[in-house]
Amino acid sequence: MKPLQRPLFTLGLSLLAYVSTDAAATRVAFIDPFATARGNAFTATADNPSAVFYNAAGLTQVEGTQVQGNVFTISLGYEYSSSSGNDSLDDSYQAIPSAFISHKFKDTPIALGFGMYAPFALGTDWGDDASFTAAFPNPESAVPHKADLTYVKYHAVVAWQISESFSLAAGLSFDDTDIDLQTNALEFNGQDSAVGYSLSALWQPSAQHSFGLNYQAKTEVSYDGTVSGPAVSALLLQSSVDTTADFSYPESIVFGYSYRPSEHWNFEFNLDWTNWDRVNELELKGTPFAYTLNWESAFIWELGLTRYFDNGWQVSAGYTFVENAVPDSFLLPIVPDSDRHFLAIGLGRSYENLSWQITYQQAFASERKLTGNKTSSSIDGSYDLDSQAVAISLNYRF
């Protein structure tokens, strides 16, 4: 493989997968501000319309018709340093909206839900003059410096309360996605859609204990688009070439346990696993550009608590630990993945028909020192994270 070609595909897979700071390599797991304040430990609670995402079986405990809107805004404060220079990622705040609606049929065990949210989102931009890249035809020109991904999931679910303590749910989704990947040598634009499904369960054997399980199936996309740039003109003698790029977004499983010693307290632990082992390679079909990538499955550990007060106020706090999923050999500047820690705190209040939530989250990681990168030695160096986010939500019950 030519040195110029390999980074393009590493770029493609890495950004398709990386668009969040909260999940190993890919997923945007922080959707609901209340869950975020609890370290995202919500699978065994799941008592608002965002249960469509966290555990749809929980919709059987959400009374009436409820509508919820969320905005998660995040600033990615990554820094890179090496003997070639120092760079900072564009840390402008980026907003990720989501919306959910649920309906529990009166005097029946059935509940329905629908959500529109971005399980993959955000973008990275180091600038085309970053020290790890260069102008074409220097091989370092193929090192990625910018990427944007839009991935919207339209998710419909149905939940069934089989008994007083046990509920099941299943859902189908239509996913629409497009991507723009940029290097100084190449640019790839593509779009596609896919169908996914989810399964979940909620078991509450007593008022003090609750167990939740949520499964999100993998989706297969084939990004249909074009690749262009000086490298394409030089190697393929065309200004742009039509191409497709296949990618599998892997399945994830979340288990949660909630302990409620009284009506004023809720403690919860979640364990979240994503099967990144299935991500091994990517190819831009019809072109000579191809690469291999061996990612590793990773866990997310989530711990949170909520203190409820008699006047409708509640305060939550949580901690999340995210395992790194990207080996040193294939790390890219647009995906400075590492073991990460998240601390969050949130405040909310419920009224007769209205409730709101505001949450602050801080992310940090130990400095990751990279050597022996197979894409380009210019990527070797130190990567440091200082990220923060603010999330707000508004819920109305009819």
C-alpha cells in the first residue's frame, strides 16, 4: 500500500466511529441530561420518555402522554504536542439536540415511544496547517485534520408490562447518515441510511431494587459518495471518483442495577459494552485506497445517584469511566481516543405537568503518549483531553 493511501481509510473508519467523547471510539451515549448527571447510569431507572434510548421497557412506568426535548452541548478541548509543534482542536461548543415522545395507554399494559436523536455526531477540526500534516505531495498530507458526521436515528418502540414487576420492549429504527472527511490530499463525502432494532427488559422485584437490560443491534451502512483532491487527480487522473465505503456500527449491551433505600434516594450502576472487535477494515470501492484497522471492544462503567426532595427538586451526581478502544498503531488526531473519566452534576425540578433539568459535565484523561503509529510517524506525540459539556431538557406531560 502506498504511504499516501493508507491514512485516508484510517481516517474514514476512525471518524465514522468517533464522534463522541463519552463512549469507546464511537457512540454518543449521553443523550438525556438527567441520565448524564447520574454518570449515564439510567438503564435500571428509565422513567422518562428518553427511555426510548436507554431502556424502552421503562416506558410502562411513564404515565400518560409526555414530550421531552434535550440539548447536549459539548466542547472538545484536545491538545497535541510533538517535536514538530503544538496544536489544539477547535473547541467551539457543538449542540446535539434530541426529542422523545411516549404514551402509556390507560388501563392497558402497553406503552409506545418514539425518539429522534444522534447516536453518532459532532466533528473534529485541527486545521489544515496542523503540525502532523503537510501539503500534497508530502505523504503527511494524507493525515486527517477535519471530519464531520451527521447520524440521525428515528426510533419507534413498543413496551409491554407482562406483570407488575416485569416489562419487555422492542423497537425499530430508520437511521440517516452522511459524512465529510478531509485531509490535505483527499476528501471523501458520502451518505446512506440503514434499519436497526433494539430489545430491552426491566425487572423490579421490589420497591428497593430494579434491574435493566438494553440491547442495540448493529447497523450496516454503505456510504455512497465521491472522493476528490490532489491525490485523486495524481493517482486516478480524475478530479473526483464515485465510490462507496462499507461500515458496521457494532452492537452494544447495557446492564443496570438500581438501589432505592427510600423514595428520596436512587443509586445506580451500569455496565456498557460495545463490540468494536468487528471493526477491522474499510475500503473505498473502485479506488486503490484501502486499509486495515483492528479496534478492540470496550466497556463503559457508570455510577450515579439522585436525591429527591419533597418540593419537586432533585439533585444528581455521577461518574463515568470509558475504556480506550483504539490501539496506538491506528490512532489518528481526529480520534485521540484514550481511557477517559467523566464527572457530572445536575439539578432539576418537577411541577404538575412540567419538568426541567440542567447538567454540567467535565471530562479528563491522562496524557496519552503515542509512538510507533503505522499511519504516519508525524502522528506520534502526546494527546491531552480537557472537555466539558452542558445539557438541558424540558419535559411536558399532557
